[in-house]
Amino acid sequence: MQCPACRADESRVVDSRVAEEGTAIRRRRQCAACSHRFTTFERVDHAPLTVVKSSGEVEPFNRSKVVAGLTAATKGRGVTDELLEQMATRVEDVVRLNGTEVSTAVVGLTVLEELRTVDDVSYLRFASVYKHFDAAADFHRELELMEKSAPRASPID
């Protein structure tokens, strides 16, 4: 690790602590040449995640698109920004388990599963766009599927 003060390459770790809710390690270092102390952070470096769209186009995974979709689906339903961020993190974690390249279909189904556990109305809103509902019968069919499958969403108060 290069010293920010004198650019020397040698430093020693003086202290290490868990940081950022366990997702990073904070290290205090001291330069061997000038004794300057500085802080570094060590984090997991994820392989880039790419999304294959239905058109065949490939683009980098964009977490903000997941958050935007969740926000639109849950608008007016009492879902906090913190919960939306947690849901987006779980979606990203699940799709990463499928490798470094994932289809939009997998992302969409993962978002649907997250919404199913949070709020039935939000789930139906997202499903209506994702599954291209064009008639009331589509809502009825989806409601019947929701009744048959678990887990049920807990009401948001």
C-alpha cells in the first residue's frame, strides 16, 4: 500500500476493525519511511454483473433500475426507502447466484418474489407491467395463483 504522504511502498497495519456493517475492513496503517498514518478499507470486489435483455442487448446490471421498479410498484403502500434498499440488495444477491450474466426475466421474477413477501398490491402492480396484463381476467388469474402459492405478503400498516 503506497503512502499518500511520501509515496513509499512499505507500510504496516496498526489496527484493523470491521466497518460498514460487516461488509468492509478498516485498516489503520503507518508508513515505514515517514511514519505518516492513514486509513484504508478492504471490500469484496464483485465480478461485473451483466443483464441480457429480451432483444439480446447486453448491459451492466443497474441496481437503480431495480429500486425504481420497486418504488413504482410500492408507491403509496407505506414501504420505507430502507426496506426498498434491502429488497434491492436481496434481488442483486439472488441474481448474482446465477452467474455474471443474467436475463431480464430472472431479474423480473426475482423482483416479483421479493414483492410477494412484502405487499400483495405492490406485487400485482409489478406483475401487471412485467407480465403485460391487458384485461381484467389477467388480474383474476394472477390473484388465483397468489391464493394457491405461499408465502403470503404481510399487510403494511
